[in-house]
Amino acid sequence: MSQTTLNLVAITIFTLVMTSLLGPLLHLSPFVPAVVTFGILSVATLDTLSWRGQVGNLVVDWFASFSAEHRARVVQHEAGHFLAAHLLEIPVTGYTLSAWESFRQGQPGRGGVSFALEPLEFQLQQGQSTQLSTQLLDRFCTVWMAGIAAEQLTYGNAEGGGDDRLKLRLLWSQLKRPDSEGALKERWALLQAKTLLESNRVAYDALVTAMAQRVPVEACKQLIEQHQATDTNDVKS
């Protein structure tokens, strides 16, 4: 069961328990909380087994969507992934900024940037994990940490990125390398991502605006290319 669904279930059960305790004062039948609890647990189980946690994501995302800061953070976070991937020559194939958009496109999760992962997956599936090139590994680690880097540069902290850290750690586990080495790689990738975003700040800011307007992927890529010259000139000056 996903952490999102678990949190929803915990909050709901707490609320229903309180309702059952206060039921006599509210003249509420004790069967109501029991029936509702059973229904929610059934939906949560079905959500986990059949819907990949998407229902929980939709509910949580719906509540979060009322926060303007949350919506802005999501765009900043995903723009970081998009820009880093494009600059490091990892093809971006799409992006979504909410669980509802992901659901409509048949994708799991609460939104995000989709990459062409074939080079990485091919080597792993062929049992070549020990031969995975350092350059390829560094590029993907940097892209995964770029969302956190974007939030930290903009807000001073990051609220998202748990799934990104998990991807890096799962890969490190699959590579059968020490956890301590993985923690160092995570910090290194975060630093590299920050440097990359700071060096391309004009392109990043333009990309944030474009993604907030749901500009198509190819147009976003062209926008990055157009603004790279400006960033280069700013660095030289």
C-alpha cells in the first residue's frame, strides 16, 4: 500500500473513531462509522492492488491543489527535472503537473516528467548493472535530484522529492553498492543539479512559465535552446 494511501486511511480512521465516540452526543448511529470505515478500507485495498495508489493520489492532490504555493512548487520542481534532462541529453517524452493529468494520460503518481529510460533499463535488464557506465549513472542521478535542487534554490527547502530519492536508492541497491556510497552520490548529484540550474537560470525561469501554461514538450525544448545563449553570455560577463 502506498504511503499516500496509508496516510489517507490513518487520517480517515482517526476521524471516524472520533465520530463514533461523539456519536451519542450527535445522535449518530454507531453503524455509520463502521460501514464507512469498511468502505474506505475496501477502496484503499483495491486502490493498492488494482489502481496503483492512484485514488489516494487524486484525493491528496485535490486537497493540495487549493494551495497556490503547492501548485507553484510542483512547476518549479518538474521544470528542474525537465531542464536537467534536456541539458544532459536524456530525452523528455512528456510531463504532467497533477495526479489528475497523470490519470488522464494513464500514468501512475501525482505528476512528473517522463524520460526515455531505455539506455538505463536495457543495461540493467541485460544483467550489465556492474558495467553501467559512470557517465550514464551520473546523468540520471543528477536529473533525479534536479527537482529537489530547483525547490531549494527557489524556496530554500524542498517539500517534494521523496520518490526521486527512492529511485536513486533503488538503483544503488540494484547495483549492489554500499549505502554509504549511495548517500555520497545523492549529495553529489544534488550539488551538480544546483550548479546546472544556476548556470542556466534564464532558461529555467522561461521553462517554469511555459510549463505552467502547459506548453507542449517540443516547444519547451526549443525554449531552452533559445535561452541557453543568454545564460552563456551572463556567465561570461
